[in-house]
Amino acid sequence: MSTLATILQDEISTATLQKGLYAIAACTLIGAAAYAGYKAAEPETKHLPSHRHPESNEQIEKVLEALRLDDDDKLRVIMQSLEREMELGLSPATHPTADVKMFATYVRSTADGSETGQVLALDLGGTNFRVLLVDLLPQSKVELTSKIFVIPQSIMLGEGSYLFRHLADCLMEFMNKENLNKPGVRYPLGFTFSFPCKQEGLASARLSTWTKGFTCSGVVNEDVVKMLQVAIDEKNINVQCVALVNDTVGTLMACAYKDPNTEIGLILGTGTNACYMEKLDRVGTWDGDYNDPKQVIINMEWGAFGNNHRLNHIRTKYDEEVDLSSVNPGKQIFEKMISGMYMGEIVRLIMLDLIHQNLLFIGKCNGSEDFKTPLFTRGGFYTKYVSSVEMDEGIGFSNTRRVLEDIGIRNPSYDDCAIVQHICKIVSKRAARLAGAGLAVLINRINKPNVTVGVDGSLYRYHPRFKRNMEKCMQNLVSKNIKFLLQLSNDGSGIGAALTVAAAEALSNQEKTKRSYPLSDDGSGKGAGLIAVVASRYLQQLSQSTSTLHNHNNEKVPTQFQKHLSTLQSPM
Ligand code: BGC
């Protein structure tokens, strides 16, 4: 009975169970159909994965992995490689094929703050060009009057003579405005020319290659001081170019004017480069004298590090694309991973990659009109956007939203903003760590207890955490017994050129007793060489004497450049 009862009960429960299962199956089918229908009709944006923390999204991380350079040991390997390349640049046998050229500048020591006077300077290094009037005042004070002029793309890519004519035109306009074009007064001028040059004297330098988007024809291997002087003379402006300096050298000089521990000049702007004070016995290519001070400033041209493929192991497909689409493929590889001319473009290419993988701006870039926006245009994402995006803190993303609207993304979502900021941070941090590793090589090599680095350039100036990221990695890479300081150098390129000119002008005033100024008919190259020769010869005698420059009113301004004269040496 009990067995029968159990069977009956089992039958009842089985039937109930079956009914239940049918019901569930039916519900599942209806549910699945409804879900499928809903999915088909669902707008694209609903597929958005959650990127509240984009860095923890695996797919995005996979894309960005190649750009991470967080391991100090990776940086140490790069440091060793850079130092090897530096040695190749300094040795006469390997210099011709070395990527890091290590040009000797013939500047042998830094100014000490006692220099005073008024000089003109031209500063050409990127898309902007500046004309400056520099007043060096007592106690290392400096007053500047300057005007910025744009260099149009047509001139950057055109004939060299047009470029120098344009510079002379701007100089004339500035002088007219400042009332400096007065008969009988010849102004000395310093030319900050921030491109790789093999210097043959203070006012003689041959361009070895163009960088930063310039390709003007007929200038490579030519003496750029001569070309500038020809253009100036054509305009009948009473100006003599007496010195050419690289912007890194100007920055070092200007910073040393205030801080005697300054041994390095660094530029992080449109391009990047560093210079430093090197011992003469380590400069195999040195062709000058070995008198005191036994040192010379070396313009490294470190932007070309990697041209010989030494950085291939850390380059990404984005770096390769930036390089291939530049006007100088295969050149300035280190610069293209760091500087302002390229950083925005790297970020843009990564964004395009994420869009392509459906990980960013989902459903926002489909129409043919979208492809005409800056986001899809080469160079459409400026490096200043990177700084602006990284300035956003918290969840408001007000800058990032503005930037994204500017490049054609309407109503960016929170996720879009967070991902774009994440990309910017990774790209700029990689750049800062590479530059920091480069500096660490120099600081360790100089090996003095206190080393100040004069730094200038828009990237360093305006990026909210570039300096911090550099310092962080340098703390681990610089020898523990050395204290270093990164010092923003205000207007280094202008002031540094002026300091160098001031010394040359002081000398020329001494020379006037024997020769008229300018010194010779056979070009400023030899003239500058002569200035430098005489500088060392007269160094001792000049310690008590003064020289003159002209102020705004054409009155003679007494100057004391004697100590600075030791910065000038000939390539004898
Ligand atoms: C140039 C250097 C310059 C640097 C920073 C590089 O492209 O080759 O001469 O110092 O940019 O302006």
C-alpha cells in the first residue's frame, strides 16, 4: 500500500513536474525571442562596456601595453645604449655615422651674472620665430622686448633663401617699431638657430639636417650665419650676426647666469635636445686648444638617438606611423617619441585604433561627415590638448569634453573622456620617463654633488605632470650621491644668445683699435673664428677694462663682459 501510494504520488508529482518544465521552456523561448528582438532593435550605444576604470579594461590595456615604460630596468638598458651612442658621436672614427652627433659648440664656460648691455637676438626653432631686444642689467637682471612672427608652412618647406629673407623682413619690422634703425649704429645680433649644426666657430655653423617639419632647400651643409647675413644686408639693416647658438646652449647659459651649478640645458618643446658641459679629454672630435677651462659645451642632438635602430625594442606601431608620415622618416626617432610636435599625433593614432576595435566613441563616428573632422585628420589632435586633458581632475572632465567637441566628438560620454585621458597619461608619461632617463645619463656622467638642469620648452612648461614624472624616474636612475634640480629657464633661447653676443661685442670693441668691425670681408665664419682667437689671447689683459653697447637712445652703455670672454674659444 505504501508502495502504491508512493507510485501514485510519484506519478502525480511527475506530471506536475512535466507541466512545470514545459512552462519554463515556453517562458525561456518567449523570453529569448523577445531578447533577440530587443537586441536587434537596440541602439549601438547600449553595447557600451563599462569603462569606469578604463585602465582595468583588458581590451584597452592590451592596446596600450606596448606604450608602457614603467620598469626602471628597461630605462637602465636605454641609458646604457644612449651612453654608448654618445661615445660614438664623440670619437672622430665613428662620428660620421653616429646617430647622436655630440657637436662641440666652442662655448667653454658659462656666464656669471656680471654681464650687462643691450643686444638683438633672433630665435628660430619651430613654427614661431621671435625677434628680441635683450637688456642685460646688473645683478643678473634681464629685460626683454620681443615680437613673435609666424613661419608659414610654405616657407618651412620652400627655398632656403626665402626663409632667411623672411627672417630679415621680421627683424626690420621689429627694429622699425622699436626705433632701432638709426644711421651710423651697427647692432650686434645673436642667432638662436635650433637645428643640428656642425659648428666651426662662434658665428659659423653648417646645418647638418633639418628637423621639426622644416625642409627648406639649399641650406643643408651651408653656413646658416652667412645666409642670414646676406639676407640682412640685402635689406640694408645695420645689424651684424656675431654668434649662433642652439636653444639648449642658450638655455644652459641663461640658467647658469643665475645658478652656477647649471651644467645641462634641456629643451622639451616642438623638438627635444640636450647639451652639457663635457671635459675636453673626453671629446675626441675636439679640434681647438687644450687651455683652461678644459671643458666645452656639447650640443648632443639627442633627438636623433634611435636613428640607428637602438630603440626598436620599445617603438610601437603608432611611433612607426608617426615617423613614416613625417617629412623626415627614419630620423629623430627619440624626438618623435617625446616632443610636442608628435605627442598629439601618437594619441590620435591610438584613439583611431580603439575606435576601429569598437572600444571608444562607440556609435559616434559612422557618418562620412565624421571622417572630415580633426579626429580623422593627420595632426588634428594637438599636443596642447594632451596637457589640457590631463589637467582635468575628478569626474567632471570639463577640459576633455571641450577638446573632444573640438575634434568632432559630439556629447562625449564619461567613458569616452576617461579613456582619452588614460591614453594621454600613458603617452606623456612614456615621454617624460625617456627624457628623464636621458638626463640621468648626463647627470651621472658629470658626477658632481649638485647639478642644475636648465629646462625650457612648451611641453615642459604647460604639461601638468611632465616634470613630476621625469623627477620620479630620475630619483631611481641618478646616483644617490648626486642632488639634481630641474630649473625652468625663462626665455633661455633669447637671453643665452644675447649673453654670447655680449661677449663677442665686448671683444670686437677691443679689436677696433686694429681693425674695423665687421672683422673681415671673407665672411662672418672667419670673423667669428678671429673673435674667438682674440678672445683667448686678450683674456688676461681684459680683466679691468670695459666695452660698450648701444641702448634704445643710441647712448653708449658701459658693459663688463670680461669674465664671459672665457666662453669664447677658437677651433684652432
Ligand atoms: C633640433 C635641436 C633643437 C631641438 C629643440 C631638435 O629638433 O634638432 O637642435 O635643440 O629640436 O628645439
